[in-house]
Amino acid sequence: MSIWYAICEALPFEMLQWDFMKNALLAILLMAPLFGLMSTMIVTGKMSFFSDALGHSAFTGIAIGSIFGLAFPIWGAVIFSIVFALLFSYVRSRSNQAADTLIGVFSSAAVALGIFVATLDGNSFTKYNKYLIGDILSVTPAEIGALALTFVGVAVFWILCSNRLTLASMYPQLASSRGIPVGLSQALFTTAIAVVVTLTIPSVGLLILNSLLVLPAAAARNVSRNLKQYHLFSVLFALLAGISGLIASYYLGSSAGAAISLVLALIFAISFCFRKVRR
């Protein structure tokens, strides 16, 4: 972190004089590529609401972790979300129900369980409000370290499996005929989403997390002409929105997560207009 602090202090930006802003910027530089990469497969696989369902399961895991007195409830959320994701993949592979129907079932069950656990014995729900809105300005070096490890893991996973994941998502029968383990691929992908969603909830908040995992790829689809551009634009849009949103939140005193989401919405609108003009 000392090297990062030294780099930030050499830059001519007022907001980087504060350590919490240096931490927040580094967290953004790690989270944005994660959002950009995961977004492409979420949109391609028509799983836009799955990340929302995982957010609800993560909240349930946090509530359970708090009840059992875990020093870091977020790790309870990680474990619960992974189990939730794997269970969803198992049910999806053995059901003829549409994916959105199953997502609705799992999402409603997760949020109900979370509220039930959080309010047991008359406990107040207000202590969990911070997870609904998020606060990237309070991110700690330990949380940044977890994000860095997740980023490396997702990047390696993407390099090795992105083509197979895309084929399995768009044409599962063709992928299966070519020897690609579709079920395993989907399970690994949903597990990756679970980890990313859970670790980023304290920073960006549950209420807008889904938009950060959908808008980058949605905007990228408007302007990309091939799969490589699709992934590249998604990551670039996520980085642009992340940095711009953080700067806007500093000077306007607003929620950083909400600012990032609004910038992504603006990028989508601009890219949509460009798409219409180009055609």
C-alpha cells in the first residue's frame, strides 16, 4: 500500500491527499474490471437478475454471520453465496423451468430468509442499512487485498475459460456435443459471480449492485462489432464510470456507488444513440 500511496501523492489531484480516497480509488481500479468482465457473461447468458439474487443471498449470509458472532460477517456471506450459487446451478441443470423463474424463486427465498434472520428476537434491521447503500470510502486495506486476489482469480479463470463459457451460455447443446462440461462451466461461473458480488456489497451497496453488473456489457453491446470489442468496451466503460463516479461523489458529497451507476446509465444512453446513428 505504501507504493500506491506514493504514486497517488505524486499525482496533482486534491482528493488524493486523503488516505481513504487513495484506498477508494485502488478499490475502484480492482472492482471495475471485475464488473466489466462478469457483466459480459451475465448479459450474454440472460442472467441479469441473478446477481441481484446473489446479493440477497449475501445479505442473508451477513445476517447469519452476525448472529453467530463472526468478526468479519462478510466471509459468512461469501460461503453462503457460493452454496446458494451452486444450488441454483444444480436446480437449473435439472429443471425445465425458465432461468428467470428459478432466479425469482431463489431471490425471493433468499431475501425472506435474510429479513427473518436479521429480525429474530426483535432485533433491529437498521444495523444492516450500510450494506444496502454501501460506502466505498470506508474500504480497508484488508478488503482491497481480498479484491486483488479475486481479481487475479477471475482474470485467470477468464483467460482459460471465457470462450467455453460463451459457447456454453449461448449454445449449451453445441457446447456439450464438443465435450465442454456445460454444468461445471456454469457452476464455476456462478461461483465467481457469488464471490464478486459478496465482496463488493460493502463498497457499492446491495440496492445498485445489479446495475453495475449489467450496464457495462449492455452499453458495450451497442458499440462493439465482435466478441473482443465486447469484452474490451465493457471493461473500459466500467473503469470510466468507476473513476468518474468516485470523483463526482467526492465533490458533490453523494454516494459513490450511486454516482458510478448513474455514469454507467449515461454511457449506455450515449452508446445507444451512437448505435442508432451508426446504423
